[in-house]
Amino acid sequence: MMSTVNSNAFISQIIDAIIEVVGPGPVSLHEPRFDGNEWLYLKECLDSNYVSSVGKYVDQFEQSLANYTGAKYAISVVNGTAALQIALKLAGVNSGEEVLVPALTFVATANAVSHLGAIPHFVDSEESSLGIDVLKLREYLNANTEEQSGLCVNKSTNRVIRALVPMHTFGHPSDLEQLLLIAKDFNLVLVEDAAESLGSFFKGKHTGTFGLLGSLSFNGNKTITTGGGGAILTNNEALARRAKHLTTTAKISHKWEFDHDEIGYNYRMPNINAALGCAQIEKLPEKLIAKRELFKRYKEEFKRISGALIFEESSNCQSNYWLQTLLLEDDNLRLRDSLLDASNDIGIMTRPVWKLMSNISPYVNSPAMSLEGANSLYRRAINLPSSPALSLGTR
Ligand SMILES: *Cc1c(COP(=O)(O)O)cnc(C)c1O
């Protein structure tokens, strides 16, 4: 354990390094940037009156997403939570079943499961990917589940475990190769929460396209934004058609009759949001270059500091570097909190990772494996200012 004097010096060193990269405060964690055709496309929506459920930008945005990610189909929706909820529903998740999700994630991952009446079952994360610990998960499933007529059953709750949902933390891809093998060996459907990882690739293939379905988010703090928004990715034509149908009130197409063949959802993305998305995705390559440049600057600065490491993509991945992440060597909550206080006090926005899902009140009673890896990451990881504008020199 470090002495107080030493830890104060350590904290000043870190804050100086951040200021060296981003300049003096105030600096936010992640700001959107509108330097493309946003005004043009939005004006076109207003001038034409097509701001809502009809208009060309929804189709255009979906096509751009499919082209960029390599998914055969992209279906845009109101937000990333809704995208994951519908993806899980289409993956066959039923009420009363369990879904494996990392404990180290944003609450939306668990909520999307709960919105279907299903139960999130929390799994551990590890340090090399910040994603699900695949070795530990395989051991855990071997010991705690059994196969019953082609389904994976939790031996202690007797519930079916239907799906496995990796989340690509701060844009860093999880070990999708091993996760696919685990899904196959244990009869689980793989559905990816790729909300944070637009622009991130695992072995050259875009995240969110490995599972049967994947979900993206375009919330204001994500790599590109539509104000609020999300999308479902899939290569399966029937699922794509059903995703569009379900998210648009399950209306049967007709010249004038209102008829619906199931209980659908009003989750469609409005045209005005899609217009923003069309302009934003044109600038995605530029934003990714800027984020990578910002990473390099942090890396250079933090090379000099022992006891803290800037998180770097592994060799088989290409990360979008959505949120830059500092990992403290010392597993010391007090040190983390002092650092968060000191930087936020001078207007440099830094954030801890999310409280583990198993520690927030809605989910304290959900099933969970032991979570040493996730707990350690919770105590050691800090997100640093990550806006692409910080390295474009036009903040
Ligand atoms: C942003 C995010 C979502 C989706 O959030 P929305 O605000 O509903 O678009 C889902 N999962 C994770 C991990 C996220 O970071």
C-alpha cells in the first residue's frame, strides 16, 4: 500500500499527464461532434416535413450501417436498449429463462434481458480484453449446468439458460472466437451487445456480426450519435424482416387498413434521427483516426508513470477506442476515488467503470458466478476524456 505522500504525488503525476494530452479543463468525457452534413440533412427533413416515421434517411442509414459493419441487415430503432431487447427476443429468449451477461457492463445490458421477463445471470470479466473471462465461464458452465434435450439448464435454479451476451467494453472486442465455441458447446445463442463498439473489429470482422444478432447504440456519448438511437445487426433475412416488423408495431402493410398480427413495439427510429446518423457515419473513419491518435498521445504520456497503464487493444483486434481507459496497478479503492475527486475538481472529467450489476439494487438477487476479475477492474479502471475533437485540435 502506498503512503499518503506517495499517493498524492502519484495522483498529481497522472493529472499532469492527462492535462499534457487534453489541455487544461474543463474537459468532458465524450462529446459529440457535428462537422459534416448534419445541418444539410436535418434541414432537408424539416423542409420536406419528413421528420418522423416516413422518409428516406432511415433506409439510407440502415444501408450505411450494413455496408460499414459487413452485416447483411441493419434495422434502426429508438435506442440501444430497445435494439438489444428485440435482438434477444428474436434469439428466442423467453420469460423465466436466464441469459448470461457480464457483471461489468452498463445497466442497459441487464435491463434488456429483464424487459423480456428473463433473468440476467452475471459472469466474470478479465483484464486482457475487459470482456467475459472465457476460461472461467467454460469451467463454470461445466460445473453448474447440464444439458436437457438440447438446452442448457442451470442446475441450481432449474431454469433454461438461453443466451450468452458478450459486451465489448469501451470498444475493446471480447474473445469472440472462444465465446462462439462456448455458445456452441453449451447450446446457447450468442447475441452481442456491441453498443460501444461501432468501428471495432475482431480478427478483421466487425463486432456485432459474430452472433446470431447484435445491437448498436447511437446515444449522444457514443462514437457516432443520432441523438438517441440504436440498431439490430443480423445476417439472417427472416430475423431481419421480423425485427423490422416487430419494431414498427407489427403492422401488416396495406393501403389504408390498420391491422397488426402480433403485439409489436413502437421502436422505429424517426427519420430526423436517421438523418443525423447518415451525416455522422460519413465521418466515422475520421473520428476513429482521431480516437486512435488520442490513444497514442495518452500512451506516450503514461509511459513515464509507473503504477498506471493505458489500456491497449490486443494484437488480434482493432478497437474504436471509444473511452480511453487507465488501469491502476494497485487494487486500492481509496486511491481510485482520490484520483477521481482530484481530476473532477479541476474540471477534467474522469469516471470509474459502472458498479457491478450484481451490486446494484435491482439485480442483487440475480444469479452470479464469483466475480474477482470484474471486481478488480471496478477498483482499478478509470475512463479518461475521449472526445475525438481532443486530437483534432478544434475542441
Ligand atoms: C450505451 C449502451 C447501451 C445502449 O444504451 P442506449 O442509451 O439505450 O442507446 C447498451 N449497452 C451498453 C454496454 C452501452 O454502453
